[in-house]
Amino acid sequence: MHRLGVVVGLTAGVWLGAAEAPTKLVEVGLSPYAVSLCMVAGVFLARWTLPTLIKGTSFVANDLASHKHLVVWAVLAGALWAVANTLTVFAIRDVGLVIAFPLWNANSLIGLLWGRVLFHELEGASASIRTRVLLGACLIVVAAVLLGFSTMPDLGHGSLLATHHAVGGIAAALGASLLWGTMYVPYRKAYLSGMNPLSFVTVFTFGELATAFALAATLGGGMHAIATQLRHSQGVLFWLCLGGFVWVVGDLFQQFAAKYLGIGRGIPLSNTNQLWGLAWGALVFGELHHATPAQKALVLAGSGVMIAGAILIGTAPSQELEAEARDRAIERECDRYGLSLAGTQHSAHSPVAAGAPSTQRRRWWDYVIVLLACSVFVYLGLHAAAPLLVLHLGWMTALCSVLAGSVLFGGWRLWRVTRFV
């Protein structure tokens, strides 16, 4: 299960890294609130479509009925995600994708802290394992400092960043990191209680959609102003919704990584998306084209250090005493919410054997849901326009190929071992 968790965590990194690329379209005039709302709309469609395709609505409904106490936690997690996602759009606008990605990926440090304090992760681990995890956390902080220094204006002329917006952009990225790191608390509660990730993300979407609408209505100039922007920018709506869809694919793999490895290990693995965000920003969008050698060196050094920190944390396997501490956390959740201890422990530890039959058959409305979601994407695609940005099509094709290969391999491994349980 540790090897499976590593595979799905790295697959999540590939897809999460690609998901923020469409937010570069904020440069064509859309406000960050409009961009976030469009991405959340794509997320909403994907969060209903993918679980329906994989397991069916009957499976999701039965799982939610068995874990009613987690519905409010899933909605709260969705609200935190929506605010954090809006902050990332501001960060990308002010400091660029290459800089913003590593800064908000410090959420692994926040997740590690919550995992230790609330869920006894690393309790009973050997000194070697603790050292690797803590060293990895320190490297993530060092990487954030290096990337922050890369925004300083005295590194050379023709700066990569608009320096008068740099402080706000960095603050937005760090704020997103804090919110996303805290968002993993409901994740871990859900999976310690035996809830399926597909069920959790289905409810999750209501919190994020409602919050995105509230932000647009109160801070984005009102829904009328947002609607006017969207009406005059129909050519980019497809790309933003597609970005939301891509993010959901990555997040589903991240959810399974958090379930099988815990948030202290699974989230840093998925935060290898920093590497892929760097690739999209630098290779496809040319964000480092006018950077000075010093700025490029700091960006690359910070990126490398952050990856090293995530690897140290993600490759520290849990041991017997730590597993016992996790079982105590499961027992606590069962006592608190009146759950079956034996059933919850089985769900947490025992994947479905290969060849096991599906637990639910598809209903007619499952196909209707998928058809409606596809129809929305087809409609938006027919009205899509080429982005008004200079893109390197060769590198974009190569990175899209990596996306396809990773989801096929990661999805196959997850289905073969667990049947997405």
C-alpha cells in the first residue's frame, strides 16, 4: 500500500501541476474572482462526473448515508479550497506561476503539523523516520525563502516580476498555503472514518461552489459585473473550466494518497506538482525568458530544495508503532461518531482484492449526469478561442503526453489493487 500511495501521489503531482496553467488567462483582462469562479464551475462538473463514472451515484449515496457526520467537514474543506484557489490567481498575476507554485506548496508543512497534532502521525516512529520528515519540512521552508529572495529588484534589470506587486503576490501564495494545509484536516478525518474519497469530493464541491459565488458577489464587484466579464470573454471559459477539470483529476489521486499514506506523507508527494508547475510556466509560457541569471538560479535552487524536502517526507515509511497510533486515532473517531470499529479499520487497512466485483450497478441517471457534463464542455469548446498568449506548442504537446501516460498508469494501479475503495 505504501508503493501504491507513492504512485498515486506522484500522479497527483503531474495533474495538479498542469491545473493552474489556464489561470494565466487572467492576463487577458478577467478578474481573479471571475477566473476562480470559472475554474470552480469546471471543478463542480468534474466532481460529479468522475465519481459517477468510476463507482456510480448509488455507491456514493450509500457511503454518504453511512457517514453523515462528515458532510459538514467536506463542505468546510470545499470552502477553504475556494478561498485558497482565488488567492492563487492573485499570486500568479502578481509574481508569476514559477514563483507562486513553490510558495503555496508549503502547505505540506502545514499538513504535516496538523497530522502530528490531531491524528498522531509520526507517533512511535523511529528517530531516523522523524529526522527525515522534519528535515524535509525544514527544506520546504528554506525553499520558500530562496524563492522569496528571487523577487528582489536588485537582482538585476528587466526583473521577472512586477516588484510593486511582489509583496502582495507572495502574501497571497502563502495564504493559499495555509488554507490548503488546513483543508487536509477534514480529508484525514474522513478517511480515518472509512469514507471513500469519491464520496468526500462529491460533497466537497458544494462548499467550494457556494464560496466562489460569495467571493465574486461581495469582493468581485457583484455578480452582474462578473457576468458582464464572462459574457465578453466566452472564448476563454472553456480553458478555465478545463483547468478545474484537470485539477479534480489530480485531487482524486491526492485524496487516495492521503488515505493510504496520511497527510504528512501523501501531501508532500502530491506537492511534486511544483516541478510540473515550473515546467508549464517556464517551458510553455516562457516566464523565465527575461529573468536574470541570478533570478533563474534562485528559482531553480528553491525548486530543487523543495522537491528534496517533499521526497524526504514522502519516502519515510510508517512503522508498527506508528500504525498502532493511527489505529488509536481511528478508535477515537469511531467513539466520537458512533461508528463500527471493526468495519472502519477494515476499510482503512484492507484494499479490495484484484478481480472483486463492483459493489453497485449503474443507474440510468448516472449516464444522464455524464451526458449533461460532457454537453457543457462541448458547448464551451465550440465557442473557445485560442488564448492571447505566446505558447510553445512543442513543449505543451510533450507535457500533455506526460499527463495522459501518468493518469493511465496511476489509474490502472489504483483500480487493480483497490477498485477505487
